Amino acid sequence: MLHYWSTGWRQVCWVIALIVALPACTDSTSSSIEPSKIPLGDGKISTAGPAVGYVFACSVPSSNNPPGKAPWISADGLTWDSVAKLSVQGSVQWASSFTTSLIGSLLNIVGNGLPNHPTGNFPIARSDPAYQYDKNPNAIQSIAINWDLTSSPVVAARPTCLGLGAIGVMNTGARLFNALDADGRDAVAHEVQDGCGGHPQSAGNYHYHDVSKCINQSAGGNQHSLQVGVIADGFGLYGNQGEGGQLLTNADLDECHGHVHLITVNGAARMQYHYHATKEYPY
């Protein structure tokens, strides 16, 4: 596995724990997450080491101009309402380019960073109701992806922290960032994304902080979720459902947001560590 992954423009690191230290996950009971009362992730950031339900960050981000509190954040600051949250308006089509291929021991990922689905209008227009809460001034740019990841990742001896920037890439062709915004808060709750859950940062990289709403993650029925992307260490990222179609929460996963069981990787069944998205922070 890759402790540090450099794409030539940004160096990021991903959290992996030693397999023998993974907490038992298979016997826990998942509870449903109400879309209108998702626990807010603010403050759940660690620089000392990974913990279940936290982002293990290399440093705590902060900015000089944090946005104000949006009405979909509860008055007590404990939950947020994904049903009431605004999305950036617009439906802009892009000429997305994205391919993955196995080359020897490497998984080669090549693309232009643009998604295969429509996006909102960025920069956010003053006439957009979302502008009141998020004045994102950035325009989406085509920024090349050319990553060589190991096709046979192994769990590292020690976990490593997350920097800001891309931690993986989704099957849509767009990048995945961690769950923090520029102020170290729950980005999915506070920042206003478009209808597919994405937006651009200052360099123009369109990205998500969660699994895009515009990607198919369901294999149907009571089945394990489909793979929706790959993380920078080479391990796959899957949707919200585990074995038997169980809707997973943080309690079902380890401190690095993954677990081990039999999955199909590159056409072969193997016992392998992999990540899952959840409907609660850190997503």
C-alpha cells in the first residue's frame, strides 16, 4: 500500500490500520441514519491517530473567512438536515475522459478530472439561493489525472494522516476529498454542493466529500454495494451496503472506515480490506 501518494500537483496520505488491530465489525447492529437528522461531524477531527467516526488529519485546517451557519444545521449544532439543504443550481455538461487499466502490478488511472454527469453552475451565481450561504468563486477546470496505484495493496504497519486534497477518485472521473472543509468542519453539511454532491476548489478541481448522488452504488436487493471508486493506497471504495445488503454505519467499520471480507477484486475472489461509504460523517 502507499503511505504517501504524489500526483505531481499534490501529495496526500491515507489512513490504514494494521489488520491485527482492526476492531470486530461483523457482529455490530447498524442503526438507520435519518436524512433529516444526520449527526454533525464538527469537532470530530484527530491529529493524534485514527478513531471511529473521526478524520485523522495531518493538521487542523482553518480559514480567515468561514461561512455563516446555514438553516439546515440544527439550532443545537448536533445534526443537519440533508432534505432541507440547498444545492447549487444549474445543469452543465462536461466532456469527461476517464479510464482505468491494469498494467503489470499497477492500476493506471487516467482522466481529465471532469465528471461524467452534469454539474451546477460555478462560480455560484448571486441569483442562486445557495449564494447566501456559500459564495464559492471557483470555476470548474479540466485538470489531468494520471495515477499509478498498486493493484495488489497490502495493509500498512501504521496508519498515516490525511492532508487536504484528493484522497481518491470516483468512477465518475472526478476526485474524492476527505470530509473536512477549509475550516476543519463537516464539509458535506456546511458547504453547498451541486445536485451530484460536488463542487470545485480554488484550482478548479471538481470533487466530492462523499459518494456522489449521481453514481450507482447498488447491486440490487440484499447484495454488497458496488465499487464506486478507489482510494490512493489502491484499496477499493464501496457504497453504503455490506454483506447481505446491510446498511453500514461507523459502528460496522474500523477506525479507518473499512473492513475485511471476501470480495471480488480484478475478477478474482479474495479476502481483502476495503473501504465503505456511510451516510454519517466522515462519510
